[in-house]
Amino acid sequence: MDELIYWAGVAAVAVSAATGVLEAGRKPIDLFGMVLVALTAALGGGTLRDLLLDRPAFWIADPTYLVCALAAGVATFALVRLVRLPPNLFLLPDAIGLALFTVVGTEIALAYEVPWLAATFLGVVTGVFGGVLRDMLANEVPLVFSSELYGTAAWAGALLYVGLGSSGVAAPLAAAVAFALIVAVRLAAIRWRIRLPTFRARS
């Protein structure tokens, strides 16, 4: 399971770096700015998780994550200059990155013997915080605050992962099912514009 979580984390970093470039690419940002957005999107959530767990930041402990984020960001920057891509293409890899990071973050928190509810929340933090920073740098309202089900999808998947694990389901299968749920809920919410109620005070 440790190896699976490791490679899921590497994939999450690469996918999230790509989404950072795809979203920021809608603004006139140069290569350095794109790389900054990509690294922030890819590393931000996991860094906050590690700070809360009082452990070394994952990309400092293992520079492979940093290299993957850099490579994915630069490669995506080059690709979009050569190929015309749909403007909302980033939503699909963003859903995949959200799911990967949520499962990875939840498992890491559980490995540190964090209580199950707090562990699921740390999974959500891992999944969404990089995207929050990405959107802020791109001068956009963060998706988690304004879009179709986002953090809700992540938390549902984290809770399912913990529930399956406590029921005796093998960890790799639990991770796969939780990943599939997060992606399915997120994409369904985008397709049918499913949102939570917004705050409106009575006048």
C-alpha cells in the first residue's frame, strides 16, 4: 500500500501542476508565472497537510515530487502553445488530481494515527488547498467556494475510504473505490450543475 500511495501522490502532483497551467493559461502570464502557479497547485495542499501533521514537507523530503511538478508544468505550457485545447479542459484533470490527493492525504493522516474524522478532513485539505492557491494566483474565485460539488465530493470520498477500511476492505480496493466516487461525483456535478445552497440572509 505504501508504494501505491507513493505513486498516487506522484501522479497527483503531475496532474495538479498541469491543471494549474491550464487554468492560469487563460490569463497573460509568462513562463515563470506559470511554473509558480503549477508548483503551488501541485504542492500546496500536501504542504499544509504536512505542516499540520508536524512532518517534513513531502516535496522537500523527496524532491521527486518537485521534479514531477516542474516537468508537468513546463510540458503543459509547451503543449498549449502548440495545440488548441478546450477552455475548460482543466476540469477533468482537476477532478482526477482532487481524487488522488484526497485519498493520499487521508491515508497519510491515518498512518500518523490521526482520529478518523480529522484524517478525512486532512484528506480534503490535501485535495483542495492547492487548487485554492492556484485560483487565487490566477485571480479567480476558488472552485471549492463557488463551483459545483468540489470539497463535498472530496470529503465523501475520504469518508468512504475510511469506512471501507474499517469494514475490512483491502486498502488498495478501498482507495480505488474512493477515487472513483470523488471523480464521478465531481464530473456529475459539473455535467448537471449540482451545487450546495449558497448563503443568503433574510432581508
